[in-house]
Amino acid sequence: MKRPAWLTGWGGLFLVVGLLVQLIAYLLAPTTPLALLSGMLGICSVVLCSQGNIWTFLFGFGQILTYAWLCWQERFYAGIAMNTFYFVSQFVGLWTWSQRRTADSEQSAGSIATRRLSPALFASITLISIALSVLTGWLLCRYTDDSQPWLDAFTTVPAIAAQILLVLAYREQWFYWLAIDIAYLALWMRADNWSMVMQYAFWCINCIYGLLSWNRHIAAPDSASQDHS
């Protein structure tokens, strides 16, 4: 039986490496089986996303539910709200990506047509995200017992922009995800959850892999490329 394209070549190897790293992290610094499961599902989801594979949303559902429970245990309240948004966006993403499938849909890379933001729009979204992060951090400090309000805010608000760009198949999502994942590394290091730390370390690498993969293998049609030029 022929293996799925996303399990072959460098993409498949990258996925296996990510899963092994997650398992090793759990064995060296055991946390909970739920954290391990969430990490495994997350690795599958982000690698499939970097390959432009619509199955990313299937694994995303499982990762979102398990991660939301971990956030509840650590009192990362903004993270819980964020995962509610992620859950809803999975349905939107499934529909949007299905509409952008290319004729080469059997390939793990090249299965969707992507778009590019103009520099001005990219800068505007970034500035708005920073301003809203400051406001969210202040609200969390004043009205909740969030254990890390500012870090929580600056990993949550920009992630909304990144998720919207992901759902709409814009390549600039990877720049946002890289910054967000670096911040999450600090958050989970302070929580002493090394299984989640390893997950986000791998996700940082995946952001670079995803950007290169989308630019190299997922060519946007001329009409799409000019949507926000």
C-alpha cells in the first residue's frame, strides 16, 4: 500500500524526529501523560501545516483540547480563551483550505495555493497586535490571578493574528508563529514543564521549515499573490 506523501521524504523524516524529541523530553523530565499526548498531537499538526496539508486541522483539534486543559491547570487564562478561538478556527480553516486546494493535492507540499501580505499591511497588523497585547496584559494584571499576565498576553494576542493568517493561507503567519513560540518557550520554562518546552523548541524550527516549504513548494497563483500587494 502506498504511504501518504506527508510520511515520505524529508517531511516524513522531520515528523519522526519531532515525535522522537517529544518522547525523549518526556522520558528525561516526566510531567503528565496528557502533556505528552498534547505535544505529540501538536508536532503532527504543525508539521502537516508546514507541508500545506489539510490534515493539520484533524490533529489540531486534539492538540487544542489537551492543551487547553494544561493551561487551566497552570492558570494561563488567556491561553484557555485562545484555545477556544483556535477550536472554532479549525472549522473555518478546513473550509478555507479545501477551497484553495491545487491540482497537485496528492503532494504534502503544494496542496494549497497561498497568498502574501503587503509590507504595509504586515506592519499594521503587527503594531495593532502589540497594542492589544499591552491592553490585555494590563487587564489580566488588574482583574485576574493569572500567574504570568504579561507573557500570557504577548503570546495570546499575536497568536490570534497568526491563526487568522494561517486559516486564510498567508505565508506571513510563520513570522508571527516564530515570535510566539519563542515567547511560549519562556512561559513553559518558568512553569518547569519540559515536555512543553521541547514541543515549542521544535515548533520554532518548524516555523523556519514551514516558511521555506511554503515559499519553495506552494506557489501562489498570480491573482492570489496580488490580493494584498
